[in-house]
Amino acid sequence: MVRVKDSDLQHLSSLHVRDIIWLVAVIMKVKPMSTLVVPLEAKGWFKGFYENYNLVEAKDHTSDSHQTSITVCRDERTAELRNELEEIHSIIDEGKRNPISPAGSIYDRFSKALTRIEGVAYGYPECCVEFHAEHGPSSRARAYEQFLESGRDQSIPIEFWAVAHAPCSSTCHKTLELGRKYLNAVAEFSTSLRNNVEARLLLPRFYQTGGGRFIEIQPLDYECGGVVAVSMDQFEKDARQRLPEGIEIILCEVPRPYALVDASEGPTYKTAFPNPDMIGTMWIAYSPGFGAYMVNARTGELALYTSSDRWIPKVGEEWRSKSNFRIYKSVQ
């Protein structure tokens, strides 16, 4: 067991559960490096913490009004590799933005090769890296489609939610092994932190995209949920005017998500997911595979209203999936 200050454990617990797992995995040397999303209010503490464990920061960090993205590495050589990969990324991205025929296909091949190299650098399973390289980011929905088809969408192993990569399938043994390795590292680092992490991994997740953007939810009993500004009957009536038949409704508490994006749209639609307005006590209505409507139960303010037909054109048809807009649950 590693000796950890109580104040550091308190700060660690304020991070998203994914970032806790991946940071500790790097500290315990079971993961070469990890890119973490750190709330701005925790940035000062975070830098001192990882330096105390002799981790090295790569130069690819970015910030916005909510968080900063920081890649921490277990040594200088790994950080140098990450910096070199980021430079190659920039060159490829520039080539894709300004294609010169037939250079487009060449850049695509370079991009796939870079994905394979990055996968190895981050310590991801080869099978998952290869699948992601060939099929692109939207392929992360595949495992969740398989969970649905096999009836296991309410009993997903927590190891799947402990890893940083998109599993190639719902039965990927390499993913399960790696997830267990990360969780064992957390347990070795701190027993109390392990308990915190496992409890949070067991929270249900509402996914906008299968295996992609999500929020954790803590279901609440309507009768015991306290004073709400919007009744269940009123919310259901409003939801049915916006979503097709077959909707599911839940009252829940939503903690800060893994990452936040600004919600600039309104008042009819609000498609940014997850946005700051989605934190707190929420009514969620969703039509599986189609869309969602979300309102703050305490204030009545709109937090989310989107559908596949409104959202898919912005990102590409390949992101359309029956795994979208659903609640998934995990088990130990």
C-alpha cells in the first residue's frame, strides 16, 4: 500500500473516476501514459501531485473554460514520444484539411498507422487498436450494440468502464484483463480510494453515443426526492411532445461528467452533451436510439434536448446506432 496524504486522497476523489484510475495506473507503472481531464480548480494541486510521484507532463495540454487536458507519462522518454506523436498528428490533420489529390488517401493511411503507434504507446490491446484504426472513432459503439443484442446491457463488467480505450467487442478478454489490472493498481495504491472508485463505477450511465459521451446518474425515488419544480406528470407530458413513443423517464442526481462542453443553443434545442446545465437533480426522458430531453428538476431549466436526426448530421451518419441514448449498468 502506498502512503498517501489524506488531503491528496480528498483531491483525487474530486476527479472523475476515469481520471483517478488512469492516473493511478501510471503512478503504479501499469500504464505508460494517460491523457486526463482535470477541472480548472484542481489544476494547481494536480501538477504538484503528479510531480511528487515523478511523473512527466507531455506538451500537448489544452484548456477551455471548464477543464484542462493533460497527458502524464511515467518517464521522460515516454513524454518525448507523446510529443513527437502529437507533432505528427498536427501534420496529418493539416494535410486532411488541405488535401491535394491523391494525397487524401495517403494521409488516411498515415492516420491509421499513427493510431496503431499511439495504441501501443498507451498500452492498449492490439485487437482493439487494430479495430479502431480500421473503423474509426464511431466503432466504439460496436461493443455496446453487442451488449444490447446479448441482453447484457444492464450487467456490464466494471472492467470495461475502467479502461481508456474503446473495446473491439463486448467479450474482449484483453480489455477485461487490462481493466482488472488498473483496478488492482488502485487497490494497491489506497484501499479507501479503491472503495470510492468501485462505488462510482457501479453508477448507471446514460450514453449519448454507445461507448462514447456519457454521464453517470444516481437514480432518485420521486416520492423521496425532495421538492421539485417540475412534477413527474408535467415532465412526462412535455417529454411526450418532444420524443416518439417508447420513452423512459427517470429522476436522478448527475455529478460532474468526465468532460464538459458549452451549451450555446436554445431555447428550443440544446444538443451540447455533456454540458454544465446537466449537473444536479435532473429529469431525464429518452427514446432509446433516437433522442433525449432533460430538465433541471429543481429549477425547471432546460438542460438537454436533442435527437439523432438533429445531432447526426453534425458528426456523420456513421455515428447513428441503436446503442445511442440509453442507460447502461455495470456489475462487479
